Amino acid sequence: MTTAAEPGLRERKKAATRQSLHAAAMRLAIEHGPERVTVEAIADEAGVSRRTFSNYFGSKEEALLYGDYQRIHLLIEQVRARPAGEPTWVALTAAAEQFYLKLGDLDPQWVAQSRLVRAQPGLVGAQVQTFAALERDLSAEIAARTGADPASVRVKMTSAVFLASLRVALHIWLDKPPGTNLWELVSETLAEAGRGFA
């Protein structure tokens, strides 16, 4: 018997299919370039129908960027777990530290995806849409912590600046020599951005 916190078999199967489609999209994009990848090819690679693909993702870009979506949702969960009385930017920074240190050695597929996105204008646009949706989720979490209106300027600015800081740090890191510590760059970027939110 599963508890409320544990996903049932159906949910686990759905999550596995979604992950399989994302992995297939990434393999094909790395091998052939994202512009040459089709939804049909992704579905074939994952061993599912085109219709099944459409049940999980609205486009190949969405499938490719699903890793970003997962990572930011994990980060939002880390924010949710921070002590209630913690100042917002302190909580966000502590959650980011937990998140990046937990990542440990970076998944080579994530690094490859990040490089792919930078090189493809179509993927950059899709990533902006993905982050806009995640920004709304993060704003809701910040509002819940502070009792503020989720649509307030302060809440919206805080979530937007936080996520932009993570993106800036990642793009700087991608241009650095191998072995550069990503968390150190993220920490520096968040400290710089956080001066206005302290």
C-alpha cells in the first residue's frame, strides 16, 4: 500500500515515460543537432507512439528542456523546506547551495544540454518560456513564505532575479576552463544580485 507521499504505479510509469522521452530527445539532439530532430524520431527512439509523445510534451523543445524543468522544481522544493522565519534571499541562496552541492559532479547530459541551448535560438526561446512558468511557481512559493501578494513587484522581481542569476552563473561557467567550481560562481552571482534584496 502506498502512502500519500509515494507516487503510485501509474504515476511512476508516467514519470518513467516522460524521462525516457527527454533522454531520447537529448541523445538525438547531441548526435544530430536539435534542428534535425523530429518528434517522430524522439518517439521512435523512446519506443512509443507519436500520440504518446503528445500526451507528455507539446513540442520537441519542451522534451529537450524537461531537465531544466525538473532541476528548478527540485530547487523550489528546497526553498519550501527552508525555515519559515528565514529572510527570503537568505532562504533562496541556502536552497541553491544545497541544490548545487547535492548535484556533485555535474551530469554530462546537463552540460551538453546547456551548450545546445546556447547555440540554438529556437531553444533559447523555449527555455525562456520554461523559466517563465517556473518563475510563477517560485513567486507562489516566495509569496507563501512572506505572506505577500504573488503578483506584487517585490515577489516577481525576487523570483526573476534569482532565476536570472542562476542562468548568468551557468553561462559564465560554460566559458570557464574545465574544473571551475559552478557553485562558487553561483554564490558570487547570487551575492551580487542579492544586495538589493537583503
